[in-house]
Amino acid sequence: MYHDEFELVDREIMNILQSDFPLVREPYRAIGNRCGVGEAEVIDRVQELKRKNVVRQIGAIFDTRRLGYTSTLVAMRFSDDDLDRGAQILNAHPGISHNYARNGEFNLWFTLALPPGKDIASEVSKLTRLSGAETARLLPTIRFFKIGVNFDMVNRVSNATDYFVPDAQYGNDAKNGDATTSVPSAATDLSEFDINFVRELQEDLPLDPRPFDAMADRLGFTVAELFAKADEMMDRRLMRRYAAVLHHRRAGFSANAMAVWNVPEERAVEVGQLMARHPAVTHCYERPRYEDWRFSHFTMIHAVTRDECEDIARDLAGETELEDYQLLYSHREYKKTRVRYFVDDNVDVERAAALIG
């Protein structure tokens, strides 16, 4: 399904789903009122978008670190013959949410999140061995500058202008500003009810006229109390937003470039803030360097074509006066899902490796 196959009302619905989902008792009716169609039509259209995997999931998006989880980006190198097998073994790990084959010195990139008590370095060492990777590099976040995935489906441009920067635990409480945040040293204290709330709200929202009723019942809340709790979780910066995740390629944004930049250390904050302001940049982080990896800043760029990605990168290079950068394009998506928190979802990766052979 390509972007020119969407009707205007589908585009309008997708814009609301990903950026301004209404936390009200009858959300699909509210969306329909804004788009000039009935509730039943909204539900039917979203169902079709989900069937075609354009809309992946609708649910709460939480801050991994504030829930006590640790996470990292991992770059691995495989031989061409071993790449697919290695990726499939890694996919069996419940903490791996995004897994892509990319061009460049490292040909597989994935994100890994682990619950409290588990060590990232040890887990990556184990995964390197089981997957058959030639080498691996841990690239945890040093500083956040931007997290703000949003695609303007009506105008067909990336529009990450309303973005999230983690809060005072990281050193500030900023949104859409010149913010810089460091990785926290400890998680926010969570009650048993907080954890139950996370478990419930992370699930995919049903396509029912009153989809929050059953959630509230399971938590022993009224629907109004459920929404009040959601507001509280956002005030505490545990929950970032409630929204849909789109399959960006199926939504028409077929070019996905991870631009990596060699930024002088003394300009790390300045450059990160400049890059974060660009609406086509959905993520911006500072990460560690290695002897065989000189790049410190990572920006995700989504566009309709590769030429547009190249133009955006040139704009960023000109604005920041940086010349040493690379665009790493994803040419295969092995896995993309949201992290599932506080669930009994253990998978024996060793057994997966044995089965795949």
C-alpha cells in the first residue's frame, strides 16, 4: 500500500492517531467529529489500516528508563551469509524491539531493553555468541536531544516539531526547547498499581466504540479515573503519550536513514540542539565512540525518497558546518514493536538458536 492510495480522510485519521489521540470514553466518535465522518466509518477505516499493517498499534508510550529498565542501541557485524539467521535468533529476545539491516561497517542494528536486575553488557555478549555475530558495539544514550516521531500524512512530510525530551530526572523539564538530557541514574519509584496500569495501557486498543471501559474495569477504576491516572502518569513523565505507531514505509515514507555524525566534543550540545530543531529529524542522541567508530551523534531521518533524505542531511551539514557524516539506510526490517513492560515474556534465545540452526 503506497501513500498515493490513501484517501484524504485516512490521512487525517492517521494524523490524529499518531499525534493527538483523544483520551475520552468514545475516542473514535471524537476522531470522526474532527474528520467529518461517523464513528463506525472511523472504526472501519482504522481496521483496514491495521489489516494492511499501516497502523501497527494504538497504546500508551512509556519512558523506558523511568520505569527502571536499561536500554541501548547495538551495532553488530555479520557475514552476508549469516545475517538473516543471526537476525532471526535475535528477534526471539523479548527485549529487542527494533531490528534492522543497514548498509555500512555494521550491518545489523537493534535496540535492547532489559528489566531491573539484568546487565546490558552481559546480555549483549551472550547474544553476540548465540547469533554468530563477528563483533558488536554497545551504543547507549549519553544525551537525549529529541524523541518525536510524527508524520504529516496530509502534506506527506515528516513533522517532528512537537517532541519529547526526558524530564527533570535527566536535568531539565523541556519540550520543544534547547534541552539536553543525560541518562538517569535511578528510576522513579513505582507502586504495584503503577505497574498494573502500565501492563494494561501498553496493550493495543480495541476497535470498539468504548474501548477504555474494559481496561478501567480490569483496573477497578471508572473510565474518568482511568484518564485521571493517565494524566498523572504523564505529569510524572512515566508515560510520554497515548498514540498509534505507523509503519512508515507502508505509510509512504519509504526512505529511512540513520545519519551518524562525527561531532567535536566541545560542540556536542550545540550541534545536538541544532539538529533536534529540524522537523524531519525524529530522534537525536549522543552516543559513545570507539576506535573503529568515530561517530557521536545519531539522527533518524524519514522521507518519501532517498533523495529527500540526502537533501535533509546536506541541510543539517550546512547548518552545523559538519562534513564527516554517513547515511545508514535500512534495507530490511526484521522486527519493529513496542517494548512490553512487566510481563512474563521470557524466551530462551539459546533454544531459538538451536531451532534455527
